[in-house]
Amino acid sequence: MYILSENSPEIWSAFRKLAFRFSFVFIFSFILVFNNGTYPLYGYISMPLTRLMQRFVPWFSENILCYSYDHSVFINGSGDTSYAWVSLLILFLIALISAVIWSILDRKRTNYTFLLYWLTTAIRYYVAFMLINYGMIKIFHMQMQPPRLTQLLQPLGEYSPMGLAWTYIGYSKGYNLLIGLVEILSGLLLFRKTMVVGALITVATSINIMAVNYFYDVPVKMVSTALLLFSIFLLLPYLNSLFTFFITGRPAQLPPPQQPLSNRNWKRKNLFIAKLILLIIFSIQEIMSLFNTQKLIAEYQKKSPLYGIYRIVQTQKQHKSIPQNWRLIVFEFDSYKVLIRNTDYRPQTESVVIDAAGKKITLNNYEFDYRITPDGNIRLTKTFGDHMEEIKLVKQDPQAFELMRRKFNWIQEYPYSR
């Protein structure tokens, strides 16, 4: 084991020093700008930087690149916005210019082992914290969720690539648990002795994330690519040993793990305490985030009082209140919208107001009285001046769908693909 210091006898080549200067500025600036809530409490600390970027990026885009976009869109559910790509270009140019100036002003430096230690530390925590966060929400089945009622009625051709991927992954709780646990294993990056194993895991994990994001048009391509490149960066000092072991099959010994920057006990203890405090804050933040996310999901996805899929049966030949071509209606969430499928199976969204206490429902701009029968069906009635209209909503069983009905089987005499 060795102690990193500026007085290390190792002499770096000119190219390596130039590459490091560029990497140092670019990676650190990327982590600061695209932190994605990774570092605990960083969102509050970075507010001045965020406000500066939100002013400078639109100006740079309009005046330097002559590229126009909606300046009100920053980083939202999509991490690949115009704002994000222009920001990335700015960071790249800053790193390039900084590397040139730095090389001119610091030509006599023999190595940057001191800065390399802190750069790898920042990367280790960035990748680990981000993947742990994604792993936790997958374990609790909160990122990709089981198919909703509207999705059970949705033909394959109506899915977007991202919607198809989310439904495919969300269908299986076991699969979410598996990939969530693998992502949580990125926590091995937090410890120097297990960093190489952790980086190998995050390389594999990041490739899988990138594949889904790239090939299913998920708008997190930039960050997932960064996770892969950062993981590879951590492995660069160990490539010879890894090649010898995995490719040639010969025994290999990894270089010793990086040690704290000082051999003084009190400094090493302070670093340990700082790390412990950081991990405690991250753990608390993670637990609070999970509870808040679960609360938001429960609030947003609160079930409708009439929750279910219903087939519309019109008892008269002509109805004034409901169009004749309505065939299916889906009450899912406690919101003001329902999904309608007509005779051509085309989807349309309609406004609805449900008064569960008064047993009234407003649909298609008409107010109906409704009654739930013992078999779970719903009867809507609407009285006009000269007649009364009655519509029957026959409840369908979601578990009757093939996707929901088919469960895990150890024994299969023939493939069951439908």
C-alpha cells in the first residue's frame, strides 16, 4: 500500500497529463451540473450554479450556436433536453480550454496523483449513490410499475418504445428486485478495497441501462453514458491486470488500493468521520426519498370509486346521453378523466366527475345517477323530460387477461408464447 502525495516519484507522460487535465475539469463540472440529486443536500448548495447555467445556456444557444428551443424547459423527466445537450457542449469547451491553459501554466508538474485521488473519489460516490438510488426504487417496485388497467387494453401498436420497455420491466416484481439488487451492489465503489469489483459491476449495469435507454428511446441517454464512461475511468489503472486475468487466463495481481492522502492518523480519522457522516446523511435522504415517492405515487394513483374496466351495454337502440359507438370504459385513478374505447377500438379520453356520496356521475356533459349491483356491475340512469335512459356497465375481470393470468411455471411441455 502507498500514500498518495504531490511528491510521488511517478512521472507522467505529457499526453497523460494533458488527458488528465481535460478529464478532471470535464468530469468534475459534469458531476456538478448533472448531479441529478446524487450527492446529499447538493441540490441546495448548487442553486447559484443552477441559476447561472439557466441564464447562460439559453444565451449561448441563441447567440453562439444560433440554435433555438423552448427556454422554459431545463431538466425534467427527460435528461436529454436541448438545455442539457447545450450544457454538455459548454462543459466540453470549458474543459478543452482549461486543459490548454492549465498545460501552459503548469508545464513542470510531474504528476497529478493528489488530484487523481479526489477525482476518483468524486466519481466513486457519484456512480454509487446514483445507482443505489435507482436500485432502491426498483426493489420497492416504484420506478417501473405493474401494467395499469388502461395498458391491459392498449394494443401493442399504440405503445411508444419507452412505454413498451417500462411495461415489460414493470410487469415482473421479481425482475425489478433482481436488477435493483445488482444496482445496489454499486455500493462496493464506496470502499477502496472493493472498488475494482464495484466498477466491474457498474460497467455491466451501465451497459444494460444504456441499451434500454438507447434502443427504447428513453431520454436518459446522456447520464447513462456518463455512468459507463466513469466506471471505465475507475478501471483504467487496472486494465493490464484485468486483461492478464480475464483474457490470457494467467494469474494477475491488482495494484494496491489508493490510500488516504496523509499518513497522519488525525487526518485519516477526520476523513473517516467525514465519510461516515456523508453515508449517514445519504441513508437518511434515501429513506425519506422512498417514503416521499411512495406517498406521491399513492396520492397520484389513488383508485377511482368505480375502479375497473367495464363493457358498455346500452339497453335502448338510441341514446341521447352516451354515443352509440362507446364500447369500453376504464375508471382507474381518482381523477377527472376516463378512457373510452369505441367500436373501432380507438382510444379517447373523456372528462368525468364522480360524487361517490351522492351516487352521481357526470359523463359526456350529462349527470347520471348510478347504482353498483351485487355482481360489481354499474347501472347508470338519466331522466329526460319524455323518457329515461339506462346504461349498464358490465365489469370485466383484469385477471382474465392472458398477461395477468399466466404465472410462473417450473414445468412446461411446450413453449407458451401468445
